[in-house]
Amino acid sequence: MKVFIVIALVIANVAVSISSGVQSLGAVQGVQGRITNGQPAAEGQFPYQVGLSFLSGITSETYFCGGTIIGEQWVLTAAHCTDDAVNVVLFYGSTERTSALLYQVAMSPQFVQHPDYSDRPLSNDIALINTPVIAFSAYINKIELPPISSRYSTYAGQQAIASGWGVTSQWSNDLSDTLQYSIFEIISVDACQKFYSDVVASSKVICIATPNKKSTCSGDSGGPLVDINSGKLIGVTSFGSIYGCEYGEPSGFTRVTSYLDWIKDTTGIFY
């Protein structure tokens, strides 16, 4: 069961410890969580945001992730979300997680996980879901990917926005009822490698600084990171510190520009 993979160096420059945790919907009682220290989204602010409720084929429990609409029949998410799942319910078009405008169901044969995905060590944490046709509106719409010409952009020093229904804090088990978002500064890969091994924090990853206990957390996995300057999707929420979401260590996202050719070959979508 994998919602937000957390990683930390156990022995400096030697070993990486990875643990996986799921925000079990069955365990949710008072639904109050959010991107830690974020703010509530307005209706229609993030029409590309998708809520994903997966059914585990191993434990038969449900767990929650985020996703992003990139085409009329395609949602992008994290591979650690689709891995071992047998189906998913997709929630579209509302900031309120429990009152979506549109629901769809996709089965595991519609999951296209990156062929080189690995959870230990974590790499290529990206997957696609081939959905029924999504009717676009002011509240449900796709986001554009970066152009293939920008595949080597680092985005370091730029600001990006992350959104999701993740938990309140590292001590909470409650998913957010309302979509939350926050703005973060992207840091360099070199800066990220001071906290994580270069196997995990590779050139195929984007890392963000997480000051003042502001971060992504469990339940946000698979959700979008969007470049504020261009409005393009540049990251998929992937991992954070094993010490917790509010510890102050960087959070990591799968770098979308590293997978533009794979996305094009799988979906036909490119810019």
C-alpha cells in the first residue's frame, strides 16, 4: 500500500531507508486534513485535479492519491499509486472530495505504469490511467505538458504550485474534505542530494523546499506540480522525508519533462 513514499538517509552517503504509507479511506473519521499549512482552493481553480480512490489487490483496502488530467482519456499519476491496485474510482470537477461533478471507474488493465518503475530504490515513479472519455467544462479540463523542447529545463529557483487532498500533518490520518494548495520554490538537484541519495534525487526528479512546515503529505501522491510562470505540468508528487511532512526536508516529484517521449508514445499527447 503506497500513498506517499518517504525517504531519508540512514547512514550518510551509504544507505537509503524507504517506507510506504497509505491513507486508508476506511480509517478516515473526521475528514479535516490538507496539504500541510496550505490554503483551500476555489471552485474551478484547478480543473485538471483528479481524486483517485484505489482498491488494493493485496489487502483489499482502499487508499487515496491525486492525479492530473492531460487529455480526454488520460490521467497522469504516480506509479506507486497504481502498483498492485485492481481498480480506481476517479473524482472530477469539485474542490470537495466527497461531492465530485463526475465519477468514473477504471480497471487495472487501463493502468500504464512506467516499465522501469522501481520502489526500492525509488525511480521512474510515474503512471498513466486510460479513462473513459472525460467531458470538459469550466470545472473539468486538462492541463498542458511542457513542450518537448524544454526537456532539459531544471526549473531551479522558480515557483510552482502543488495541490491535493492530503493529510493535515505527519501526525494525522484524516484526508482533506476540501482541495488544498500551496506555492513552493524549486531547488536544484544538487541541493536535494544533500538530503537524499543521487539514485533517488536524480535528474529525473524535481525537489521543492518545504519551510514553515509547508509541504505535500500522505494522500497527495500522484498529484500535480505546476510551474507558475508557464502554467504547465512539471511534476508528479512522489516522495518526502522519512522524518515526516513537516520536518523541513525537501519533497520530491517525478520530473514530467524526463518522460515526455514516453507519454507521447503511450498517449499521442505532446506539445
